[in-house]
Amino acid sequence: MKYLQILLLVICTGCFSPDDMAPAFKAECRNTSNDHIKTTLTQNQVIFDITSDRGIGRGNIELAKGQWPPKVVLHLHLKGLEGLNISSSNRNVERHELNATKHKSNSTDYYEVIVPDELLSGTTKLDLEWVDFYR
């Protein structure tokens, strides 16, 4: 009986690999310019790198499988960040309600925004709108 329990434990451990439980995302831009959203998933967070040629754009992020990680971060690769709107079925948050930190390095500059938990609770989709500078 003991050998049977060990055998079942070994078999079942292989049935549930971490990849099966990892969240999956679908992210896309909804305008015609050359904008992109790249997803980087680590154990405790997901980072969405947003690049926008024109500086004004819209996109959405959908949780296709699994659960939101404890930390959801946006990296907006823009020259400025005058406008940002993040909305879900729960709530709508504007730029002035968010903490955007500018990061500068030799290779890239970006604004980092941590998505508030209340936007993620009970929803699988985020809608984004961004503006580098109002014209």
C-alpha cells in the first residue's frame, strides 16, 4: 500500500506542472498606429510593456487563463505621460489617481504604473488609454 501511495504521488506531481496553472494573457492595441503591448510574466508579477509611436493610443489586456498575479505593472515607453485611463468592469481610474514613476536608463525611458488591486478583483479585462502630451 505504501508503494502505491508513493507511485500515485509521483504520477500526480507530473500532472500539474506550474505551466498548467500559470496565467495567460491576451494584450492588443486598438488603434492603427504601430503600437505594441509585450507581456513578461514572472513568478509574482506580470509586466506589460507598452510602446506607442504616436504617443496616443488605446489597448486592452485580457486574462485568458488563471488568476492575476499579486502585482500587475504597466511600463509605458513614452516621452511624457499626461493622460492615462485604466478601466475594468469594476472601476475607472484616471492618471491623477495613479502613481506613475519615471525610470531613465541608457537604453530606454518609461513610466511605471502599478495597477490597483480594486481594478483586477472579479474581472478578466482591462481597457487602457494613454496620452504622452496633450496637443
